[in-house]
Amino acid sequence: MTGGRRSGMGTTAIRLVWPILMAFLPGCALIERVTHDPWLSFVFKVINFGILMVILIRFLKKPLGNFLRNRQLKIKQALEDARKAKAQAEQKMQEYEKRLANIDTEIERIHRTLKEEGEKEKAKIIQEAEQMAARIRQKAQATAQKEIRVAQRILREEIADLAVRLAEEMLKRGMTKADQKKLVEEYVDRMETLR
């Protein structure tokens, strides 16, 4: 946008200045040829230059003034934007410095929190393991009690069978009192060994 304006202003200036130069330059050359007087030629050149300056100022004053004013406003705006950007950058830098200053404290806090959570989880796992071990012990005791009852029942049945067989043997042999005493002692001994 700025380049387009500059080229537009430059084109306008060239269009204005070019015809004026073309009109005055041949006049200077003509005076010098005719008079051969260097002073007169010099005066004519000064007058031509003055007229050229008046014409240039007259036609270029407004566009050149606008251009310079716009340029000045753009520079002021750019400086203001740069000041704002610098202020924002300094503010961000201060925020980051505060964060960096507190980073050790933050790391320590996170470390402490993780350690506490780890301890809680460890205690929870230990408690669950102890509860599971207690349930396993209870089941094992219940299973052992059941097995003991089954073994006792089987033992009683065997004892009953043995007693019946002994009774049959005693009846078959026609036992004496000494034989009966001996059988009872054997029976008691077997019972004690089975327990």
C-alpha cells in the first residue's frame, strides 16, 4: 500500500516537473547562444530556477506534505505498537520468571502429593491383602473342620465295623474273659493310634 502511494506520488511529480524542465532548459541554452554573456545566462538560470521552485512548491506542497504527514503517523503508530509489544513481552517475561522462581516449590508439592498417594495406595493394597489372607485362612479352617468331621465320621464307621467284626470273632471263638480283655485293649490301642 505504501509502495503504491509512493509510486503514485512519484509519477505525479514527474508528470508535473518534466514539462516545466522541458520548457525552461531550451530557454537557458538559447540565451547563452545568443548573448554569449555568462552573467546574463547565470541570471536567467537563477530566475528559471526560482520559477521552477515556486511551481514545484505550488504543485508538490500538498501531496508531499500529505505523504510526510502519513509517514510520520505510521512511524508514530509503529513506535506505539513496538512499545505495547515490549510491555507485553516484559509482562510475559515477569510471569515466566515468577513461574521459574516457584518451580522448585511446585515440584516439591507434586512430589509430596505423589508420595502421599503412593503411601495411601500401599496401605490400601496391604489392607486388601490382609483381608484376603484372613478370608483364605477362614476358608482353610472351614475346609479343615469339614475334613476333620468327614474323617471322624469315616473313623467312627470303621470303628463300628471293627467292633462288629470283633464281636463276631468273639462270638465265633467262644472267648474267654482273658480273650475279651485282650480284644478290648487292642481295640482301645487301635482307637488311640487312629486319633
